[in-house]
Amino acid sequence: KAGVTQTPRYLIKTRGQQVTLSCSPISGHRSVSWYQQTPGQGLQFLFEYFSETQRNKGNFPGRFSGRQFSNSRSEMNVSTLELGDSALYLCASSLETADTGELFFGEGSRLTVL
Amino acid sequence: EDQVTQSPEALRLQEGESSSLNCSYTVSGLRGLFWYRQDPGKGPEFLFTLYSAGEEKEKERLKATLTKKESFLHITAPKPEDSATYLCAVRANDYKLSFGAGTTVTVRA
């Protein structure tokens, strides 16, 4: 079956702009979570959505937001981009709330902020 | 605050040379400890879930174990295709997932 699909795979923005990233989970998966990966900080949890509701949120500023649609597809938005937002943004899906930890990750969207 | 520390940062092995990776954690109520493998340019791939001290899981040349303070990922007789970054993560009572920085394993033929 198809895996987690993230678009776009690569993008370049300038400081102050905003960006929207998209994630299509595996069919049947209702939970979607987002992570930021940088060489210095590693993988950091952004937020998790389940059935269109945000279940959990990491320690990121309000410039980072997300939403989930009725078909489980999710988007995350970063406004007023800063140089430090350059990172690989990973989306993961799972059947339920993933107590099993069995998350299925996409290949990520690599954001470069100039 | 939940903390996950992995060591060593990097590990270079000869093919067939077994070794272990360490993941130590501090968490308020452990709901699970997870191991993932990440290849360059790819998202992490799930390997194991461990829930309680004494639990062990195996998959091919990999074996994960859990104590109250740490987990080990043992790689037995590794092959070059085992080269990857191995990530450890813990889920606490608040359901947030915290990842360690990872151990990059390079296996030479």
C-alpha cells in the first residue's frame, strides 16, 4: 500500500515569508504527527492530530500551526519564517494514537530559509 | 523535562563485529520506548517497541532490551546494509514523543 506522502519535497523561502507543507497519511490511518529535524536539535515533536483534533503540541512558537482534514490529510504552516526554521519537516501517520510507537514516516519536506 | 540520551554518537564496525548502542532516558511515566532506523534522505523506519523493564525484542540481527533507566540495541554480526542512524524515542504519560540524537552506525565490508 502507498506510504506517507509529503509535498513539496524541497522548497526555498526567504525570511518573513510563510510556508504550508502537506502530508497524506497511509490509507486508514487517523493519527498524523509532525516533527522538525535539524543537525543540532535532532528530531523534535511539533504536534499530533487525531480525527481533526490536535491531541498534543510540542514546545514551538505560535508561528507553527497545523490542521487535519476529514480525510486525515494534514497541513502544517509556518508564518514569518526565520533562518532557524531551515530543517527537514517530517510527517508520520499511525492507526490510532500510536501507543505502540509504530509511526510510519514520510520522506520529509526540506525547507531552506534564506 | 523528558530526556533521551544516546551513545555513542557514531560507531564504526567491521562486518561481523557485534556491538551495542545505548539509550538512557529520564521520563515522567514511560508509556513506551521505541527504536527507529533512519537512512540518509529518508524518514525514520520503525523497528521495535518496548514497554517494561526486562522486555526484549528481536528482528534479524537486531535485539532491543529495556531496563528501568536505559535500553540497548544489540547488533549481532552486522552487515554493510545495517549502516544507518539508529534513533531511540520515549513516549511519556503526556503522550509526547521525545527522540534522542541518534547513533550513526557504519559497517565496513
